[in-house]
Amino acid sequence: MRVSLIASVLLVSLGFVSPTRAHEATSKGVTVAHPWARATPGGSTVGVAFMEVKMADGVQDRLISAASPVAGRVEIHTHIMDGDVMKMRKVDSIDVASGQSHVLKPGGDHIMLFDLKQPLKEGDLVKLTLTFEKAGAIDIEGTVEPVGAKGPHGMDAQPVNSDEKPSSDDHNAHQHH
Ligand SMILES: [Cu+2]
């Protein structure tokens, strides 16, 4: 029991994620769960990824950076309201309190993938590394989900699904800084 716990901690700290747990990874009490990205249609080179970040009881940490082999540059973003317009801003970090869960989701905080080296295709897996101040780097693989009604993050020409009402995080009103 103790040996297997130590072994799994070692494996995670070395960046290995076992296949059965590819969609959830834990290091030092920090768990990254259910990561996903939106498919990027056409020639878009900007993608967006979301996930849940959970702290174990007694663990407090801070997401300080993100990276992906498919992207030239990755930033941590949040959304703010500027008058009536929702905009996104790069943030340096996201603090998560002990025992708390911070969900990065459409319309909220998210991981922005710039300079994609290849389109993100529905059904693919995208490798992401989230680095925390104390827990260090956590490697995960996110599923690539359909573009959906709101379209890819940061694009002006969005395919709009008429069955779905525009929502507050409609990216037509979502401006790059
Ligand atoms: Cu963004």
C-alpha cells in the first residue's frame, strides 16, 4: 500500500500518467480532472482548453503556467466584463484554496493555446502540462470536443447553431486584447 502510493507519486512527479487515468492526474494533493479542448475549424491557430483543478484538504496551491506541445504559446486567461462587453485577460496565476475546486470553463477562466502547430480535431487528445507553484508540473491529456455553437475561442467568424441561444460568453463579443 505504502509502496504503491510512493510509486504513483514518483510516476506523477516524473510526468508519467497511466493510460487509465489519462483524464485525471494528481501531484502533491493537486488534481487536474476532465481536461478538454475545443476543436478548431478552418485555419484557426488559436484553441482553448478547460479543466477542473482540485485541492486536497490542507493543500493550497497556485496555477502559475501552462504548456502544450501542440501550441507555440499557452496563457492562463480569465473573463472580465468591460461595460457590456465580455473580454478576456491574461492572468499570471490562479490561486485555489485548500479543499476547493476551481473549474476552468467556457465563459470563465480558461487555458488559451496560441500558434497551434496543427488543428485540434474532434476525437483527438491534446497534451497539456499545468505547472503549480508547489505541486510542480502535472501532465494530462484532454479530449478534443466538437466546435459547438459558440465556436472556437477567439475567432470572429463563428458557426452559430440556431438551436442554441446565444449566451453571455458568446465569442462574437469576446475580444482579444
Ligand atoms: Cu482567452
